[in-house]
Amino acid sequence: MKRVVFNQKGGVGKTTIVCNLAAIAASRGLRTLVIDLDTQGNATQYLTGSAPLQPDRTIADFFEASLSFSLTPPAFVSYASGTAFDNLDVIAASPRLDELAIKLESKQKIYKLRDALKKLKGYDAVFIDTPPALNFYSRSALIAADRVLIPFDCDEFARQALYTLLDNIQEIRADHNEDLEIEGIIVNQFQSRSRLPARLVEELKAEGKPVLDCAIGTSIKVKESHEQHKPLIHFDRGHRITQEYLALFDSLRSA
């Protein structure tokens, strides 16, 4: 299963969701790959920040190789690096993605990631982290994925942006990837004691939007796990937020 986590709005927790769902998948015995398409490289840092060596190859090397013809291009798996966690690999981001984007757009390389993932062997689950913009890389991810998860933080601006986002995803689905499924909207950083978040969630559900029942709350523990470069399942398994991620993961697997 290939999942992309995407929202054009920044600060909604895409990277945290990608890395924690991927870490849970790996802990359940699934050979799991994270692909970091965000030039900030936060997913890469979260999963490999405590490792002594930097990745030899990055996703930028893959896209750069796609700009020139080769009879024997490197296998996509060769861009993956291991992490400190069993069954969990990452294809690291790079700041070079920004400078490559214009060349990739002009040479119409938007399907290269999809084609590479179709040939990829040896992984049970793939999670793709995306930049907070509908650009070449996020469109590539949506074209390559089977399912998309949409993080949503509960405010009015986020709701208005969500409507535009859903329209954009449907357009990509119609034009490029008819098999893409909107798996659900993840309510993230949810404050259950506040009236506004609960009202917004209920209104979205009443509108028929695919809001998942398993919301993720807020806790300083998440930032602490970032600092320690350990997804929550490895940082504090018994914590409330960890349990919420486990419930979310199980709901996705059973969907």
C-alpha cells in the first residue's frame, strides 16, 4: 500500500503523521519505506537524526537521474537508507529539490515516481511526506499513491483551505490517477475540551466529508519525540498520543 500524507497548509502535522504511522507499520513487522519529498527534510531528520552517517543518496539524486537517459538506471531501492528502527527505511530529502523542480516540470517528469514505485519490490508499506504546496513533488506523490490522508487542524481558515484541497485532489484523480482514494481526513492537534474544534469536525461530517473517527490530540510529548529522533511508538509506547496513533493505524489497516 502506498500512502501520501498531504495538505497545502503548513503546520498541520504531515511529517509527524507520516513518521509515526510508518514506525507503527514497521513495528508490526511490515517492511516500510518513508519517502521525504519536502526540501525541509523534517521526516529525514526525525527518522535518521540520531544516526552517525548521512544518507549516501537522496530523492533529489533519483529525480536528477531521471533528467538524463540511461539504459540501466539505478534501482529505486538503491536510494533508500536504513534507520535505527527495524523494518523502517527512508529515502531522504535534499535542499536540491528546489533547484530541480523547474527542470523536472519542463521535461514532464511528473510520472517518474509513480513508475519507480510500480517496480519497487520488498516493501509492504510506503508512506510519502510532501511539501505544504501543490507543486511538482506533491503532484508526483498523489499520482504515485494508492491512498491520500489529509491532516486537518481545527480552525476556520483550515476548513476553507480543505475545500480547495479536496477539489485539487479530485482533479488529479480525474486527470492522472483514477485509482487514488481519499482514505480520510485526520483531525490533528485536536483539543477535545474546546467548542470550536468539535463543532468544525461535526460540521465537516455533516457535509459528508471523509473525517476519520480517530483524532490525534496535542501533547509536548510529540515535540520531545522530534528532539530525540524517535517516533512515539519507540519513545513512549504507553502515552495517550501513542495510543491514538495506534488506533488510527489499526483503523486504516481495517479499512
